[in-house]
Amino acid sequence: MTQGLFYLMSQANEPEVNLPAHFAYACQLAAYHYQQGQKVFIATDNQADAFLLDEYLWQFSGDSFVPHNLTGEPPYYGTPVEIGWQKSKQRRQVLINLRKIAPEFATEFAQVVDFVPIDELLKQQARQRYVTYKQWGITLATTQLE
């Protein structure tokens, strides 16, 4: 059964880089899950968002490097963290969703991570994803980011 966790963002979570707060936190979570030995897929709405995350992950310091690739890039067997706007071809434990809608393949993962950003429109979209996940039988929890 798939478990889901929504992170409630706050003003305090705004990163010092030119990146939406939930994108920056998604990269931190990808690093955490990688360190735990889990394979991660970060789902984006489009190629531009995927490239933005790819660039941000390359900027992580050497001691916190996160091996990652974009969907379809070598190596064939994939890296621990994959970023894509299409469905991953590799089997992975954790889905970090940055899409506006719930990905139709979310139930294929053991864990789904999603976000409730500060922006009101993005918040409404998060509410709809929450409802969709519930309809799919995903057990959900929420936590406030400090």
C-alpha cells in the first residue's frame, strides 16, 4: 500500500536561490532518501522544470552530492535519483511530486511526497491532488515545515 506525505510550506521555507521553495525542498528530500539507500523519482510538469532541478542538484556541495539523471539519459540502469516530466522506466520506492496534478502512476510507488505551497492557486491544486490520492487509496499524512 502506498503511503503519502504532504509538506505544508511556510514563508520560513523560502530558499536563498532563485527556485520555488517546494522545488528546493524536493531536492533536499531526494538527497535524504538517496542517503537512506532508496531510489527516487521527481515528477515535474515539463522539461524546463526538470532541467531547473537538474541544475540545482549539481550545485549541491561535494559531500552531499546526489547522483541523478533526467529520464532517458544514460546510464541505462539509471541513477538513484531520476527527474522527469514523463513516467520513469525504472522501479523506484519514492515519488516526489512537483506536478500540478497527481501523476496517474503514483500508486506504483511505496511512498509519495507532495507539497502545499504558500501561493493560493498552488494550494488549491494541492488540495485537489490530496483528494485524488485519497480516491486512489493512498494513506496520507501532513506535516508542517518549520
